[in-house]
Amino acid sequence: MKQTKSPIDPKFVEEIRKIKTLKEIIVFGTKKGQDKRQFIYLDADKNVCECTFGSTWEEILSLGTYMYSQGLTGGKKIAILSENSYQWIVSFYSILVGANIAVPMDIKLSVEDIVSQLVRGECDAIVYSKKCEKFAEAVKLDPKNTVRVFMCIEDYPEYKAQGKAIYEGGDRAFEDAPLKPDDLACIVYTSGTTGLSKGVMLTHKNVTADVVASCSIQTGRQAIGFLPLNHTFCWVGALFSGYLLAEWGYICDSLKDIQKDIQTYHPHNFSAVPLVVTTIYDKIWRTAKKTGQEKKLQTGLKISRFLMSMGIDKRRVIFKKIIDNLGGELEMIICGGANLDPKYERGMYDFGIQILNGYGMTECSPAVTVNTPYCFKFGSCGKAIPCCEIKIVDPDEFGVGELYVKGDNVMVGYYNDPEATKEVFDGEWLKTGDYCRIDEDGFLFYVGRKKNLIVLTNGKNVSPEEIEDKLICIDYVKEVLVYQEDDRITAEFFLDEEEYPDARERLKTDVRKINDTMPVFKRVTKTKIRDDEFPKTTTMKIVRKNMNK
């Protein structure tokens, strides 16, 4: 564990803790930022565009006033169906500032799933891009459709011109819309690996508490954003934290350009899922191996670690070439959304880049715990952020039990689903459905999902994620899924046979070695090899549906 004094100004923390709504966050940041650069993005013709905090506020006023002129007032539910863009962000801010309810949609879903969510969410309006027009057209055909206003992002110049004229004519209804902390801000549909998606209801207090708490223990400078904007992780990591910190970000509209964008905009930090971290780390070593620099890199690590043991940090000097390939200024990656093998945390730390792993879920707006540069422990998900409490219920002899969360960041429930809401709460405590443990220093360690638990006939309980974390460390294993089959623990693999042609022949021997390190009841007794990747959710989690039988 490393723990040092945080450089965050206590006066800043005291100031932001007075903020209670997302509108207040936006107003706070606008006053603080004014003419400072807020976003860089590419327009439809791939021209580089910049906007300031002040100019974004003007766009919010214009678009929001136009929405009001179309009858979208008083808590109307407005869905956003678009790829990542500056227009998506302005739409989101406008909905929230005007005391309406944002329903951000995952455009990677099927038309059927999107229409189902729009109908179940009883949406009043849709903001959509031309690329997502098929969704808007499909919902019009559904007899249960409640959408009455359709706004195309490509027509925004016209909408904003009309809204600006109304605003300049003296209409301040949008800007002065009354807003309370307990007002509903968003309905976010979950993207779990099993079951029908549920609409998570988050209030202004929920999201604001999460953002304020995160910014009171974490800091950052310029960033690059490539996570889907409909995910709450992106909101805390960029959309609202940027307002509190008055820092700018580049909006990446295509993952295929991410390497070029990092080189161009030199991010100090970015938020990512574990897949991004593992890809970066593995590429560093593959490149070293292909260019004959592997031994040199290993020697550099030995020297760096020795110096670190003496209190001398020369990591970013010794590994300057690696840092430069990542834009030259990257210091931290905030990681969440799935479990991350500690070897990647330690590996990137050795190169001078901090991986700050955290734990969260949509129902908690989403952050619950996080490591910081000033207080972290490898392999953990960090400590609880200031707006919430955590506890382990019914722990076993190893301290592992279900994680419960209580605090201002916890949702008010699932939309139109009182039974599901009742099931997930125990008084004020949210039952996360995740098995975890908390160590003596207060750091959270994730073990696995309760619903994925393997229950053997001998009465033993086994977390498949725990075994997967060990198996994925085999060099040639790209993906692995562990599940129960006929009272046996089965491991199914997708292998890197291009880089390792003998992977199939080596697998059983390497699995046996890992088995020898585990209790008998946790050992893999059957292996399978698949020829293609596992099906995944839109958040790149392997779908476990119908696996444990």
C-alpha cells in the first residue's frame, strides 16, 4: 500500500461540497472556466473545432430554450440516440439544466432492444443522429410509442438559431427552471451479462454526490474521451468532473484513431475499461520482442526497480520512449467496468503510468470505490469514496461476502419496476450482487458476481472469476470463461494461436500447473477450446447467459 498526502486544496473540496445538482455543477464550471478551452472535437467534415466553457453554455441556453418551445418542460423524458459527439454532450447538458430527464441509449444494441427500452421508459422525445435514424423510424411504428418530439442532431443549427432568438427576446423559462436535488435526472438502462435490462433511476443528488466525492479525492488535467457517452463511468470521468476541475478534453469519435489522437492531444489521463489497459501493456512487450528490445526493456525494469527501492524515481526517464508513444504526458488511467489482473497495474506502474482501478455500478452513479495516486494498493478496487459507505454481509472464513452500499450516490430504484427495486434493497443498503472482501486498511477486493457462483454438490461455493483471473495470465490465453457443467468446473478458452502456434498442445499442462496452486475443489477438471471470441455485451463483457448449468 502507498499512502501520501493529497495535494488537493481543502478549500476547493469545501467549495464543491456545497453543490447539490448537475445544473449547479455546469454553472460552477462555466463561471470558473469562461474563456478557457473545454472541448476539442471533429465536425462532420473532420475539421478540428474548439469550444470554451462560455460558448458551451451559450449552446445549452439556445438548444434548451428551443426544447422548451416544443413543450419539453416539467420533467419530460428525452432519449439520446447518437454516436459520441459534441452535439450529444450539449443535448445531455440541455436536458439536465432544463429539469428534464435524460435517457441515454446504447446505440450498439439491436433495433428491437432500443425500441423496447424507449417504450418501457415512456419517452416523450428523441434526440438522434442521421446514423441512428433507423431507431427513430422504428419507434414511430410501435403502437405503444409515447414519443411525440423527434429532433435530429444534424438540424441543430436551425434549432439553436430559433432558441437563441427566443432567449434574446426575453424568455428565461429554460434558464430559470426550478430544480431540486431529489429531482430525477436520468434513466439509464443496465447492460448486464444476463437478463432484461432495467431502467436505473438516478437523481441530481445521486450523480452530483458521486462527481463531487470523486473530485474531492482525485485530480487530473487534460484528458481524451473515447468511452461511450451513454455510460455513467464517462460522466464522472469526464463530462462533469471537467466542469469542477475546469480542464479540457478531446472527444474521440472513432476508436480506430485512438493512437493518433493520443499522439496529437497528449492526454494527462483518460478513463478506460481493462481491455484497453491490457491491450496497451501487451503491445509494449510485443513491440519490444519484435524489435529485439526485450532484454533491454527487462534490464531497464531491474534498474528502475532498484532505484525505486532507494527512493529514486526515474521511471519516466528510463521509459521515455514508451511514455512518448502514449502522447508524452500520460500519468494515469482510471480503470473500471470489469476486473483487472494486478500484473497490469504493477506493469504499467513500473513504466511510470498509474492505473487507478475502481469499483462501481450504474445503480451507484457509478463510482463506489477507487484508488488514487496518493492512496492505492495493487489488486484492489480502492477505498470507498466520501459520499457512500460499504460493508460485507455474511462473510465466509476468508472475509468474502456480498457487498452492500449505502449513500447519496445510490439510485432511487428501477423505473416502473417496484418488485426489482424491493429485491435489490435491504433498508437503505443496496445489495450489489457482487462478492468482495475488505482488508484491514479499508481497501475493497472484488471476487465475483453472486449470480455467477458455482455451487458444487459437495457444498463448496466457487467464484468463476477467481479462477479466470489465474487462467488469463497464461500468455496465449486471450479469453476464458469458467462455468459449471455436470458438477464439474469447466474452463472454455479462446487462444492466441497466431502468436503461439503450439497453444493447444500446451494448454492442459499449463492449466494443471495452475490447478496445483489451488484447493482441490477449485480446480478445473474439464477444458474446452473455441475457434472464435466469446459473444460480448456492448461494454465488452463476456455474456454468461445459460453458462452455469
